[in-house]
Amino acid sequence: MYEILKNIDSPADVKKLSADELENLAGEMREALFNRLTKIGGHFGPNFGMVEATIALHYVFDSPKDKFVFDVSHQSYPHKLLTGRRNGYIDDARFTEDSGYTNPEESEHDFFNIGHTSTSIALAAGLAKARDLKKDKENIIAIIGDGSLSGGEAMEALNVAGEMNTNFIVIVNDNEMAIAETHGGMYKNLADLRESNGKAENNIFKAYGLDYIYEENGNDIQSMIALFEKVKDINHPIVLHIHTKKGLGYALAEENKEAWHWTLPFDRETGKPTISFGDGESYTDITIKYIIDKAKADKDFLVITPSMPGAIGLTPEVRAELGEQYLDVGIAEEAAVAIASGVAKNGAKPLVVTNMTFMQRAYDQISQDVCINNNPVTMLLNYSSFDGLTDVTHLGIFGLAAFTNIPNLVVLAPSSAEEYSNMLAWSVDQNEHPVMILVPGNQVTHRAADASYSTIDKYKVELSGEKVAILALGDFYQRGEALADTIKSEMGFTPTLINPRFASGVDKELLEKLKSNHQVIVTLEDGIVEGGFGQKIASFYGSSDMKVLNYGLDKEFYDRYNPEDLIKSVGMSTEQIVEDIKNIIK
């Protein structure tokens, strides 16, 4: 096995191969992808569909002198296989050496550590501009696909590229998909271009001032080699529109492209996951039930997603059931938020759903289009937890610090199923505040909860005690419960346990009352400490004698970490916090 691949140490080795050997190499690369993905999971469809094009890229161009920038870079596994990193795929003991995205720390053939969408054309344009300033001559190639063209940054960068008078190559990998199906008028044009073999009267790329070539056989190595040789060292910007099949080489992935965009470890014969997170209740189940029931009962309700329906379980069946009460705007968080503001302004009830890491792109629209206008948009964000997505490119731990300081925005951090459901129902129906709700990242727990949250910034005392008050926010409430139990058993008194609920404000009345019989305030939050919830509490007590201990994560780009090890490294385990308290309360 891997008779050819095991001798590929760099792209120079690819250039030595015959046409037949290149075909065999493609087969071996897919076997290597199977080896890694069946055992640890990852992005399946994007990589299986890019094998042939990647071989041709390295056969024709001269990486790293010629520079490749992969959009999202979740389709860069074949590139890694050909640039000295095959062991991360064929040697199980070395899987951790490779991240799921391009990474300059891994190889000189990677130029950016990037996992968000629609950035490749702009990044590559910057490389080209620097090249021209230095009077260098290398090829600059941006590779974009999986619906990423619908992101605003991609459109902005195409606009810039259309005015460049220099070598600049944009490969549009058109597999007819985003993560789910594509949405937006531009994809009608791409379909017209595919059907006309690139000859359609309307051409979005030419409208931007770019040269254009269409290649139907994007999964044929020799066709791709001929295409790339035609444009190598070109002296003006050009788009190469290639048609590929997402998931090529695995029938299940070819047939169900959405499900196989990304996968858990799986059995190759059946396609079924080999690990399970249990069959118990999930916050996804709770959310979908609410959405379906609400849509049936209230025709003014609208779900909006920026090409991330899977973020909260909006399957094709659920989307079909929602009908006109569902809107996918493409990979465009900025547009999703602004559209939602317009929906709210005109009297309907928008719910925007995506992952925290992606909503960061829409900070300005949340601030300007929603919050200045104080329109009642509800934003539901998944994977804001430290133990959700752990790749450095997809961390959700910065959300509390980023969004809780925008005026008018109410950020809610539920701590139980009942609280989550009630917050969601209250937020969608109220018309006074823009609201952001953080989907809990831990297991579903149950506890009685208030039905209304109209009294903004009102915390809830769940356990009354003395000396130490624990403010445990959102999905860290259960850590607060564990801390309270340990303090009682080890220190002999009952602390006060508070469920803040509101991450964006301070309950001044309650905090003032705590001064009478408490010496220490402990804050626990699922995010970075700097700029977060706990520092708001510490600031309130700044001029008093109250000791405040803030616990959360450091302001750091963590990458592929063990969540519980991380908790210990920042001194946030229950045992560590108790020791800190003991050092204050003698």
C-alpha cells in the first residue's frame, strides 16, 4: 500500500511521475484520506473532490515559490499529502501532527492558518501585491469552493482582482454545493456556465473584469494539467472555473453530500459513525422542536441561517417543513444579521442561527444595523463553549468578550433546558431588545426557570449562603454547583450560588447586598476572562473590600487541546479554586 505516495516527500517528486502513476497516486491518496478520516474524522467531501486538481496543481506549479491559498482550507488534505505530511494520514500514531487546515507552522507550502470562509482571494491578492512591489515573478493561486463565493469578502476581493494588471489565478472549485445546498443568485449563473460549457451570455466573473476559462473535467488529472499549463505565468487575472464532484470516490459521500461534508470517525463499509455522544436529550433536539412548533403557530416567525443549517440541526427535512419561514442567505453572516434587522423592523420575528466562531464576522452589523436601531432580533449561537470546537480557527471562547459590550444587546447564558427554552420563547416574542442566546455546551440538565426575562440584568440566587458567593454563568453553572458542594464539605459553610443568566450586564442591587455577609466573589465563565463577564463584576467591586476571583480562559489562541487539561492549566478545577478561597478565608 502507498507504493507511490510513500516516495512523495515534496511536489518535486510529483513532477517525476508518468500519467499512469499520477492516476495510481490519486487512488493511494484517497486510501490515505480514508485511513485518517475513518479513525479521527474530519472534512470528507471537500478533500475527496479535490484530489485530482491538487495533483495537477503540484505537477504544473512550483510550490512553495508559487503560492497556493486554500479557502477555508478544509480541502487542503491532498495538498498536505503531497508536501511532506503524508505521515499524518498513513501513520495512525502521527495523526496529531497535522491540523485540519493549512498551517505555516507545519510546512513552508502553507501561507496562512485559516479555517473561516471567503478569505482566499483577498489573502492571495495581498500576496500578489507584495510580489509586484518586490518585482518578483511567482504565480499566485487562490482556490475557493464549497459555497465560499457567497461570502462578502470573496466578492470584495474579486472586485479588487478585476482591476489588477498582473499574474493572479483564481480557481473556483464548483462542486454545486456549500456545506448544504448553495443559495443565492450567483449560483444560478454558475449553473448556466456549467450547462453552457462556460459560454453563457451572462458571466459573473467577466462582469468583475476577470478573464475566464471553464473546465468540465475537474476530476481528470490530465485535463487539469493542461488547464494549469495554459495559465501558468499568465500576466493578468483569470478565473478557472472547474467542475468537480464533492466526495468523489465514496458512493455514500457522493449521494449525500451534505451529510459527508464533515464526518465523525466511521465504518467504511456502512458509513455509520464508530463513536457516539449518547442517545440522550440534546439542546439541538430542544431547539428544533421549538422552531417547528413556533413556525406552525406563528406565521410571522422566520429562521435565518448563513449557510450553516447544521449548526443547530436544521436538516433538509426540517428546512422543507419550514418552507418560506426559512431563509439561507449563503455564507454571509453580515447579510443574515442585517436582513434580520429589516425583518424585525417590519414586524416579523427573526431568529438567526449559526456558530459563535462565524458570527464574529458580523460584529459591525450587530452593532450598527441591529443594536443602534434596537431592533428585536434573536441570535442563537452554538459552539460558544470551550469544549465545543477546539481547532484554533473555530474557537467560540471569544464571544462573551466580543459581544457583551455592545450597547442594547442582551446576551443570555442559559444553564438548563428549561431556562434555554424559556429564554428562546421570550426573546422571539418580545419586541424591546436585540438578544443573543448562547446554546449550552454541556449535557442537558433540568431545573425550574423563569418564563420571562423582561427585567434585564436580574440575576437569580439559587442557593443562599455566606462568606463566598459563586456567580456561575451559563453552562458553567454546573461547575458552580460542584464548587458550592465542595466548599460546604471541606470548609464547613454554605456559600451563595448565583445564576447570572445575563452575561451582558450587572445586577448592581444584588451585588451590593452581597457585601453585607460575603468576603469573596467567585466568577466562572465559559470564555476568556479579559473583557468578559467576570471583569464586569470585579469592576463593580473595585472600590470596596470585596475580594473577586475571576475564572475563565486566557486571551490566547488555543489549538486542538484537551478541554479538561485546559481547565486545569488555567487553575479552574474545583480543587484549585477551593485552594484559592482557603488562602483568603483563613
